Amino acid sequence: MKLFLFLLLLLGISQAKVFVAQWKEAVTPLMVDYVKRSVDRAEREGGTIFILELNTPGGLESSMREVIQEFQRTPIPVVVYVYPPGGRAASAGAIITISADVAVMAPGTNIGAATPVQMTGERMDEAMKEKVMQDMLAFVRSIAKEKGRNPEVVERMVKEAISLTPEEALKEKVIDFIATDRADLLKKLEGKTVKKHGKEIVLKTEGVQLVEVGKSLREELLSVITNPTVAYMLLLIGFYGIFFELYNPGSIIPGTVGVICLLLGLYGLGVIGINWLGLLLILAGILLVVLELLTPAFGGLAIAGAIAIALGSLILISPDSPYGDIPISVIATMVAITVAFFLFAGRLGLKAQKLKKMLGTEELVGMQGEAYTDFVEGKGKVFIHGEIWNAVSDEPIRRGEQIVVKEVKGMILKVRRA
């Protein structure tokens, strides 16, 4: 019995794993992070095949290249499956699909229209357009030849923006086969041989364990801003907000919105990485909380700072970090403590700054005491701060009357009646 259980355990440990990821948005830096995380997990956990179910309108050329580089780097065979029916692999998504070790499409999908355009949709001048075009053509020719696909048709996707149905793509040798659903895909992958890093690998999909790789919370949060159009608009809003703040110092709110939008836009366009975005958002949040103390913003800056700190904390640590993800409860607690600390410590600091400087006898100015003797010819003695002092006054003061120190001249106090 023990031997039987041991064999079952051994079988479970050695069972092949096929990792399945899904991407349904634009090709952006967020897709790069998601694909890298998914592939890294597949490598760590003994994955034998990595499948990316793709449905995208395209996106950034820089992010497309990074995804393809990840496909090229990993020793695990990569399958890109254009799915579900009605989906597409357009523009950058088309090139990502043909770069896979196995390219598959579902019925009712399309692939192509990969002509490079500017993110803003504006026309490029002819010289730049030709330069970009030739660079992209050389890239797709190289990918197509390496993967055994039809380079002429792939070039037409770029030059003429043609788009193909699954049947047309299969006929033109742009993809390897058509699969109706995931079960059909796994069935058709069984026994297929692919070349990877100079080795021939026979794919095994019968009886494998499927592992779904979902999006993390931070990836869900960033899905919207990594859309190229949204990222571009955030970048401009950031510049407008900062410009307005510099033009009208003290407005605060435009500068606050501008800084946060600028950071989000820079990440969305791939200028800064996700960890830098998290760190800069936390620093910006702390700065906003500090500014709340210096500016009567009625709590607006403190709220904006808390939101920035929370966003930065959520996206700072990858969920696949060796140290694990940060629980939401911990983030909420630390954000509250951070805001409260800076507001409390800041108020104490400002209060201290407003106090008068007290050096030697200067601390006596403004203090109250009592006349120790009658003042004769403007002179007398006062009891103040536990000590008896010689004092002068421009007005008559009788013993026992309350006095206030107006000025200190050497060791003599100038006083008046309180």
C-alpha cells in the first residue's frame, strides 16, 4: 500500500505541466511584464509548454519586440493561439503570433494589418516612414524564416496591411493549424515536433496538468493606463498640469494631478519600469502629504497622497517575488500610518517653527510676573520666572500688581502693567 501511494506521489510530481496565459488588451509594457512573469513561472515549476491565448488590436513596437525576445529566450516551446472566435491578432499582435514556435488560430479570427504607424495617428514624413518600414520588414523576414513561415505574405501584412482569415493564413503557411477550442488545440499539439535552441522537441499534451496564469492585482490596475492612446493622453495631461502649476504657483491641485498623470503616462509608454513607477508614486504621495501641511488644501493633498502611496505600494512588488505579494490589509494599514505620521510629525514641526527663539534672557520677553516692590521714579523690582529682577517702567506700578516684560536691557527688565 505504501509503495502504491509513493508511486502515485511520484507520478503527480513528475506530471507534465502546460502553462496557459491569456492576453486580451493592447501590446504594452504591461503585457511584457505579464508574459515575462508567466514564462518565468513556467520555467520554475517545470512547464513543458507555454500557451498564450491572444486577442489584441496591436500596440507598441518596443513592447512587441520585448515579448518576442522572451519567446526566443525561453527553452520552453511557445504556442500563440489567436482566440476566441471573433478575436484578432492585429498589427504588433500578428508579428507576435508568427514569432511563436507554434502559431494557431481559432475559426472566426483574423491576423495581419501590421503596418507601423505613429502612436498619435499622425502621418510620418516619407524619409522616416521608409526607414521605419524597412526596419520592420527586415525584422519580420528574419522571424518568418526562422519559424518556417511564408516571408512574402508576412511582408505584405506590413507593407500592404493585409489581414487573413484562419483558412487563408493556413494556406499561405503563416500559421501551423486551426483549432476550435483549447481541447482541440491540445489534441493537435500532441506529437508535434518543434525546433528550439538547436534541439528538436516532441510536444506531449495527453494527460498533462493545465496551469492557468491569471493577472495579478497590479496588472489589473494598470491594464487601462497601458493602452497607448490612454498613456499618451496621460502624458499630455501631466505636462499641462505641471505647466499650469509653474505658471500659477500655489494652485497645488494641477501640479498634483500633473505629477501623477506624468508618472502613469511614462510607464504606459514604456519609458520607466513598473518598479520605478511604484517607487516614484510612493515618494510623490509622501511629498503631497507634506505639502498638505504647508498649503490650506482642506485635505485634498492628503487624500491624493494616500491614493498615490496606495497605488505605488500595490504595484511595487511583483506577486511572483520570492518574498511573496504584499497583502491589501498591510498596504491599507501602512498607508494610514504613513499619512498620520507625516501629518502629526509635520504639525509638531510647524508648531515648533512658529515658536519664538529663546536664547538667554530673550525668553523673558512677553512673560508675566509680579511687582516685588513699589516702583519709585520708574524703578523697582519684579518677581518673574522664580527670580527677582531689577526693572524699569514708564508707568507707576505698585507692589503685588501683575506685570509683563516688554524688553530686556542687559540685566534690567523694562515692564508694564499687565
